[in-house]
Amino acid sequence: MSKPIPASTTYSISDLAQEFDLTTRAIRFYEDMGLLQPERQGAGSRTRVYSPRDRTRLRLTLRAKRLGLSLVEAKEIIELYDSPRDTGVQLERFLQVLGQHRQQLEERMEDLQVTLDEVRTHEKEAKSLLRKLAKPKAA
């Protein structure tokens, strides 16, 4: 049987949910995705006990999500840092993922700009038509 981790260095699912403003369901989902690996304690091993490592992984997952990365991409990057491999390889992969994501965002921005331009054109046309309708008809 493994030695219990001191209470000061562990977190309950409620602790993490409150700290990161998440639902416990979201945390369990991240666990199902393999992003978190809490210990199980108590009767029937039902109580999840999260380590500082799990807390850091959750923080990194949420940061990756804010950047718009998928959970699969987040997991890949986080696991690169968990492995004993060369940091250069990890950073190169991280840059590759970020570059791909940046390119996707730039393409979406271009699409949005085209759409905004179309909306502006339609607004001008509609305003022009309204002005024409508002002019009194000559008798």
C-alpha cells in the first residue's frame, strides 16, 4: 500500500473546481481524457485525490484551451513535458502546434473580414433604399 500524500500537498475535486471555476464534471472529463490522473482513496476508491502535478496539468490544459488548442493537442504538449526527452524537441513540437493554430486563426480572421465587408455593403444598400422610400413623392 502506498504512503498517503500529506494533506497540504493534495487537492480534492471540489478544491480544483473552485480554484479554476470549473464544474466537477469538467474535471472528471479531463481525467477521462487522460489529462489528470488522481489517486483513488477511501471506501471503494471513490474519492479522488489530486496532486500538485495534476493541478499544474489542469492549469496548462486550461491555458491551452484559451489559446484555442484542442484537448488532444493540449495533452500531447503536456505529455511532452512529462517525458524525459530533450527540451528542444518539446519546444519545436509546441511551436509547430502553435504555428498551425495561428494559421487557422488567421484564416478565420480573413473569412470574418470578408463577411464583415459584405455586411457593411448590405447595410449601405439598405440605408440607401430607406432614404429613397422616405423621400416624398413628387405630385
